[in-house]
Amino acid sequence: MPSLKDLRLRIKSVKNTQQITKTMKTVAAAKMVRAREACENARPYTDRLGQVIAGLNANLSGQDAPLLLQGREEVKTVRLIAFGSDRGLCGGMNTNLARRAEQLIKAWEAEGKQVQIVTVGRKINDLLKSGNREKIVQSYNDMMKEISYTLAAQIGARMVEDFEAELCDEVFILYSFSLNVMKQDPTLRSIIPFKAEENITTTDAAREYEPSESAILDVILPKNVNQQILSAMLETYSSEQGARMTAMDSATRNAGDMIKRLTVDYNRSRQAQITKELIEIISGAEAV
């Protein structure tokens, strides 16, 4: 049985850990509030941009549609942009994303397609490279802490360039969407080519545009790619903070339970030691 000193040190250590996890929970909660606000501010613009593109697409004939909209007839290479966190201690969020990515990779390869992977986030890169190192063509680490449209545009521009250079035929994003504080859902979305059926067609289809629908799409389709990537980064960061808050709350409660158990063990050991000392004193007195 551990000595009283060992138990005291263990209780002190667990209390220190509990204080750390409690602080991390508070910090994650504050960051999550700001992250969710950023997501809510970005969603209307993202949704409206998709509706405008869908409206423009309704007025186009197939031959006039830009390549970013109509795509290629034969898809040989699929590129998956997997978003995750740069830091750990956020529950199973990254593991769930990696598991979903593995499922998608196997499904695409079963269709005879070549798969390329782009990772955004250190943890998702570490998880995926163990079995798919040769498939990872680009990695972006330490970017999730300072999310901006500039960073999203940097990634988006590379994706558009590679698509136009025929290095890939389709581009999907896989990110974590926060359904609530307790649950984060891995979400897949196609960003190249644009999938009109995934968006609501508005009355924009009945309007006339200048200079032309095709010319406008040439400008806003790359911007849509950037915006989709930005939205994925914001949603993943919000999910990360929610998952970390939940994980740290659970860790704090577990530490509290451990402290209670250790305290009971300490009191029992102390009582047993006191009883032993009393018996020794009484036995000594009787011997005299």
C-alpha cells in the first residue's frame, strides 16, 4: 500500500492537473464563443455566393460554362482537402475526421480513381500520413490559430491552378461541422467543380447580367473556392474549441473523482497507522 507521503503527493498532483484542465476548459469556452460568432457571420455570405452561382448557371448552356463549373467528363484524380486542428486535447475530433477520410479514400480507389490529399492542421496530417504518406501532396500546419481570407485564398489559388493544369479533376473538402457543443460531424463538400444541385436556385436565374454570365462566373468561381475553404477552416476551429471544452470538462470531473478516491485511501491509511501506533503503545504499557 502507498505511504501517506505518496498519497499526499498524488492528491496534490491530481489537484494541480484538475486546475489546469479547468483553466483550459474556460479558455476553450471563450474561444468557442468567438469562433461560433465568426462562423455565423461567414455563413450568409457563403450561402448567398452559392445561390448566385446557381442562378448564373441556370442561364448558361453547357458549352458556355467555365471549367470550374462544369468539370471534366472523366474524373481520374480526386483531391481531398482534410481540415483538422494543430493542437491535441480535443477529444476524438481529429480521429473521426481521419477515419472518415480513410473511408473516402478506399471508396474512391475502389472506383479506380487516384487520390491526392492536402492536409490543413498538424494533427490531421500526423494521423493521415501514417498510412497515406505517398498520397499527401501538400500540408499546411500552424494555420488554424490565425484564420483569415488571405490564408484561405492562398490554399484556394493553389487548388484552382492545379485543377486547370489537370493535376486533379475534382476537389473535395472534409471538415468538422459543430452540430452542438457535444457533437462534431465530419462533413464532405465538393468545391471543384461547383455542384449546383447542392445549393438553392434563386430568382437570379431570371435576371440579365453584364457583361455575361460566363464572364462573371470566371471571377466569382475562384472566390467561391476561397470562401468554401475559409468556411471550412472556421467551422473546424469552432468544432475544435467545442471538443476541447467538452474533453477538459470530462477530465476535470474525472480528476475530482480521483481526488475523492485518493482522499478516502489516505484517510484509511492514516487511520490504520494511528490504530497501529495505539496498539503498540498499549502493548508496551502492558509489558511494563
